[in-house]
Amino acid sequence: MLHEHIAMKVSRILKPLVSLCTPLFMLGALDIPIEFHGSASLGKYMNSDTIRYNMDASVDLYVMLVRHHRFSFFGRYRDDLDMAEQKGGVSLDPRYGHYYIVGGFDYLFDKVFCRLYFMHDCIHDIDFEVEGTPVFNRLRFVLADADMHECQRLASEKRFLWSCQIGVYPHITYSGWDINSGADYQYDIVLDASIHVLKRRTYGVFIDPHIHITQGDTSLYHQHRVVGGAYTQSSTGRIGLAVTYNVWNNDVIKDPDKLWLLSFFLEF
């Protein structure tokens, strides 16, 4: 019949359009929270030789940009500033600046979360005798306890949290420029844990071990440290003091091996 023939033609036309628009209809559950979390710290190395390692300052900002049920997209910026020996009455004389720009995706399960992110970072030598700016582009996959996530960590009641990262440094030459230049990194693994010795609603005492092994072209680089500290906490964040001991560090970029760092920090 004519009306059945017309209905079939209309159906054939609409079917691919409906399939194409289905993801758009799903955006009804899309959330744009613009949720901020981060930390800042200022520390002093407890060693007599301050020619290379004197003070550290760091700012880390995480922003959740888009969320759809358990899936989210985030951006992150980190700035590490290392300060060497002070001269001429200058109290904060930068020696190295290390900048990180990150974009990635999270999927939060009930007990764990998965993360895939791309990080671009580079080192800037400031008033240093040796010129050169190492540049890195790395891709990392993370599997971690759900409460290790930035959005949940401060409110977590767990005494033990863990995280495992696996990363690669692709050496791709573009117009004669290696996107990973300045160091021979190939891939790495990072293991983190947060252990609360004492945990109350408004204060706590913690120990955070950190293991980081990087495979280079000819060497293995180690960045292993233990951080212990105490904090006081409110509904908006934490402030506290921490002591870091660099157990083993032979990294080509920054190697404060066997040095202690006393730092003041805040988290939100």
C-alpha cells in the first residue's frame, strides 16, 4: 500500500539520523561542574650545602571540567619551583622552574578509579650556567583506590589508600624535533600509598611512601621517598607540616638523594 511504502521510506531516512543524534540526547545527563581541588607547599631542605637544593615551592591545581555519570574529563596545572643558594639578600631566588600541563579522563568505579591522561612538562633553567630546556610529553594510565581521587581523598575515612601509574615517553620526531628531548626517558612506573597512623575528623598523622622507577636508554632512574606529617582539617581543606626523606634519587633532572625536606602544606 502507498502509506506503508511512504512509511518505510521515512523510516529509512530517519533511522540513521536517530542513530547519529543519540549521543546528543545522552548529553541531557551531562554535568559541567568546574570543580577545583589542589595543594600548595613551601619547604626548606635540612642540609648544609644549599648550592643546588635550598628551598622548594609547589602549586598543584586540578579542575574537573565535564562529568557524565561515572565518567569525567579534567585539566591540571602544576608548577614546581626549586631554589638554590641565596645571594645578595634575596630570599626566594629561583634556580629551576618545572611546569606541568595535564589533560585526561577518569572513570570512577565503586572501589577503584581508572585514569588516562596526557602530560606536557618542561624544565626552565634560571640563572644557571648550563643551558638547555628538557621537554617531555608522556602518556599515563592510572589504577587507584576510589578514595585516592582528588574529589574524594580529603573526605575519605580509609586509613590506607593506594595508586599505581604506568607511563610511556614516546620519542616522535616532528620537523626534526623530538617531543621528548633533554633526557633519555622511555617508560616508568609510579607507586603511591597514603597510610594514616592516626585519623580523626579534624586532624590526622600520615606516612606516604612513593616509589618511582624510570627506564632510560641505558640506565634506570630512581625517585623514592617517604613523607610523614600531621595536619588539621576543616570542611574546606587541610593545613599541616610534613617531613620528606629522599631514600634514593638518581634522576637526571632532580636528584636530592638522601636529603630531608621540611615543608608547610595546604590542600583543598
